[in-house]
Amino acid sequence: MYLMGKEGCMTSLWKNNAGGSRLKTFILENRDLYRLLLAKFLGEKNGHDVVFFASPDEMKNNHEPRDFEMIAAHLLPGRMHFKNNGTPHSHAVYGEGLDSATIHWCRKSGVKGILDLQDGEEEWSRCLQAMGTGETSETSSVSKALNEGRGKGVAKLSRREAEVARMLVKGFSAKQAAAALGTSEGTVKNQRKAVYRKLGIVRATQLAGAMGFKAR
């Protein structure tokens, strides 16, 4: 977690504007450590009004105006959240070691900023400043992961197929993945077959490379 280990990150874009008004940032994050770190950098250091949510539904049901939304990759809501929420605020998705399947999904969904915690404060500041002007931006680790996954069919995976693939790379069995995703083992096995077909592989040992990231 290189970014969160440095002092002074996320300072340029996130400071109050010249008029003195406080920017409101909604953050979808259910891990206590990350909440503390983001509250410190955005709230205490830069004077933001930070509001945390533990689930996509909780954030969706809050209709208060906000300037930015930052969403942890493991809690990604449905694609329509980014394309059809009727509000002008920008979205950023962040995570550590983001894989190319997740990045492709975010791009297709219209996410403005894709940020990896492996990158430093300058990277985050650059991307967030770009978002503030309406541009799409991503940190260098995101670009690297995307390039490593090019040409391997990763962009063809559905969101659920990508989730299953990531879990299999991490060592989950089909049964364990099904329990974690709240579905049946048979469904996961069918999704595994679809992943193999779309990525052009035939065995589990090929999956990590085809996804564009290393097994852990």
C-alpha cells in the first residue's frame, strides 16, 4: 500500500476551492483501515466532508449531492451506477494490484479515474487533477496491467466471469467461490468454462497469465 504509506498525498485536487466551500466526497469502503486512512487524507488534511458507505445499495439510496465518489474495487456496483445516476459528479475506482479484467470493466462503465494503491502520491494527484477537469485518467500500474492483459481476451469476460477468474487465481475451489459469491457450484463451473474459452486456455495454471497478473 505505497500510496497510503506516504504523508501529504492527494493534496492538489482535494483541497477546498478558492471560495472556501467544502467538497463532499462519498466513499464506498467497508474496511476499517482504509476508512481511517482516507478520512485522514481527505478529511483532516484537506478539509473535505467525507461520507462512508459499506455497500453499493447504501450509497445508491443516499440522494444527497456530492462532488466525488471513490469506490473500492471489491465493492463495485452495477454498471448503470456510473452511466445513469443523473448527477454530474466524477467517479474513481481504487484498489491494490488491479487486474486487467477489472480495469476493462471500469473503462466500459464510464469510470473517470482508475487508481492503484501501489502507485505513489504524485500519481494519484495527477489523476485526480485530471478528473477535476473532466478528463479520464489512471495511474501507471493500471496502464501496465491493462497492457499486460491486451490481446488475451480479458475484455470479453463478463463482470461475474472476471470475479470467478480472480478467485480461482487466488486459489479458491469452485465450491469456495460459489459460497463467496452466493451462487451454486455448478454455476461457477459453467462460468469457469466460459472464462477458459474466452481466454483461449485449457488449464488452471494458464489462468493467471491470461488474466494479466500473477497468482498470489
